[in-house]
Amino acid sequence: MNTTSLKGKWNEVKGKLKQEYADLTDDDLLYVEGKEDELYGRIQQKVGKSKDEVKKMIDDL
């Protein structure tokens, strides 16, 4: 998912991630334009997956 489509669908994606991974908080899922890598890193730490796995997980939602 590229940055533009991520930004546009983020609220929907965020809700699905919170349903699937209860450990994720709103702070973990805070989207800030230009800091996508930081967002992926926070999710990666919470769910224990690699950055590529996190990106694929988000793309699949």
C-alpha cells in the first residue's frame, strides 16, 4: 500500500488492526504524514512481525 492510499484508508485499517491485535493502542496507531516507518516500527514491536510482514498485513486488510 502506498502512502496516499494508506493515508486515505487509515481509519478503516486502524480499526481492523485494533480488532485483530488488542495490544495495539491509539498511540501505537497514530498516523503522522512522513513518519510511516515509525508507525510500522511501533506496530512491528507490538505484534512481533518483521516490517515486510506488517506492510503485507496492512495491505491485506
